[in-house]
Amino acid sequence: MDNHGGVIEPATGLPRGGFLVGLQSVQAIRQRRLIVLGLNVATYLGLAAWMAAVVGAHGWTPIDVMLFAGFLVAVPWTVLGFWNA
């Protein structure tokens, strides 16, 4: 039988601590995720500091605060897209 519509059996024979795709260790995956997290956070904080310097150059007005808040809400998707590419 070709198992269409049937139950798919889990993979067997995987090495201890490995994943099916690429057979990478849990430690390698964890290290890669921490690197990506660090890159994303550093980029986000750098862009936030740059935007704060731009909009607050001559003091903070309510409009400046709203622009900065909108920037902080919108920029994570740009940063994630950049580092994911």
C-alpha cells in the first residue's frame, strides 16, 4: 500500500540529540538561534538609537514621541526580514 491517507510513521534511526533535517545537534541549533537573536536585538537597538537621535535632535515634542513609538512598533519586522534573508 502506498500509505495515502494513512498514518505516517515517525522516523527511526536518528542520532541522539539530532533533528531529521540536517541531522544537527541540539547544541548547534541553540548556538545558531542565540547568534540570530543577538544580531536582531543589536540591530533593533542600533536603529532605535539612531531614530531617537534623529527625531529628538531639537528636543522631544508629542509628535516626535509618536513617530518614535511608531518606529519602535514597525521596525522589528524589517530587522527580522533583513536577518532572515
